[in-house]
Amino acid sequence: MANVVRAALVQATWTGDTESMVAKHEEHAREAARQGARIIGFQEVFNSPYFCQVQDPEHYRWAEPVPDGPTVRRMQDLARETGMVVVAPVFEVEQSGFYYNTAAVIDADGTVLGTYRKHHIPQVKGFWEKFYFRPGNLGWPVFDTAVGRVGVYICYDRHFPEGWRQLGLNGAQLVYNPSATHRGLSAHLWQLEQPAAAVANEYFVAAINRVGQEEYGDNDFYGTSYFVDPRGRFVGDPASDTKEELVVRDLDFGLVDEVRRQWAFYRDRRPDAYEGLVRP
């Protein structure tokens, strides 16, 4: 029996300040709710610029507590107002000196179900994330939301198959992957890796990328955000590669069970043979 969930994502241009950036995402969420969406996700550190293009301690100012910081509290209000599940990625400060690249998952009634902290932290030109973030330490949670079982994987994580698989083993039906990736570095991988992960792990993936250029570097964020199904097929067309866009799509979660029965990848796994994968 079909279990269709209308889901949304936003790829956005940087406005220049946190207040207007958050307000813009709130308006996109209200429009998604008017279109019948029941869940929405935003891009990596959605309430700030992608400051990791440079290494400068001034950018610690973007960090805030989770879940008790101002942005997550506003997202809780937004979830209650719209009746949608909200996936809100922010720069988290846990305590002095402990910073993470984090996403809060907020249920449709405004309850913060928990957080995911990015595991894999890049340190290459234009993506100096180790300057700011500690590696994630909360595992691979999958959250029981009002629409189903939802997980999160953040940007650079997507290059590592182990986390995708763990989210599947933990029961994910939909995984949001909020990102900030630029045209010259990985565009050829963008429409390859995440559909492949959706197929290998037999769930839906929401791939979100920023769009446009920002004041802290030359990265040209190329958008083209999309939803992909467990057979690796795009659900509708990807978004623009140059413009801000709200994407709303219908996802039939019944397809997750159908594909898992048909392809049986989980049945045929061989964890007893994978010992070498976790050796240092």
C-alpha cells in the first residue's frame, strides 16, 4: 500500500545576515506547507554563509547552542506553525572549544528529536572545516518523525559509504544530505554518488546544495538539489544550477519495502567478511 509523503528542500543564496537568512527560509517553509509538504530540509549551516572558505576565528560568531540556541528555537516554532518536520543544519557550540557541524531534526509538533553531527571533516582549499569543527560523535541516528524514519548525512560525509549503510541498517526511509559544494570541485560526482547511495541502501535521498557565490571565497555553489528514490531515479527534475529554489516532491515510502524485497541487498550482506573495513 502506498505511503506517499510530500517532502521539500530549499537551496538558497546567502542574504548577508542571519536574521534575513532565517526569515527567508521560514517563508520557503510556509510556501512548502501551502503546497502540502510534511517535511522540509535546509542546506548546510543554513543560517550563515559558508565561512569555511577561509580560516578566521571571527567566524566562530556564527556558532550557537543546539537545541537551545535562537535558530533552533525559531525552527521549533516554524515546525509547530506549519505542521512540518524540519531538518535544520547549523554551526553548533556544545561548550567552550567544542564546535560541530550539526543538523537538528525537529518533529511536526516542534519537539527536537535529536541531532546529527557531521562525521567526516574536510581540510582542503575552500573547505577548511577542521579549523572550526570537531568530528561528529553521536553516531548515525535515525529519527521516528511524523512522516517516517528520517536520517541526516552532511556534505563531505556523502563520499564515505559506511555512514550511508549505517543509516540504512538503522531503518532510514529518507536521508537528507545538506551540502555546500562548488562547481569546480565535485560537480561531476553530485548526480552520481547520492543516487548510488540511494540504490545501495534502498531509501530516498534529499540532496541539497547551496547556490551562488558568497563574500568569503571563490566557491561557486551550483545548486541542482534533488530528491532520488531507492531505484536511483530522480523524483522530478533537479533544481536550477544558478537560482534559489524550493523543491517539493511526492515520495512513495512504500517503494522502500518493495525494493528491499526485490533486490534483497540487506539479506545478502556479509558483515562476517568485512572485518578489514574497520582496521585503522
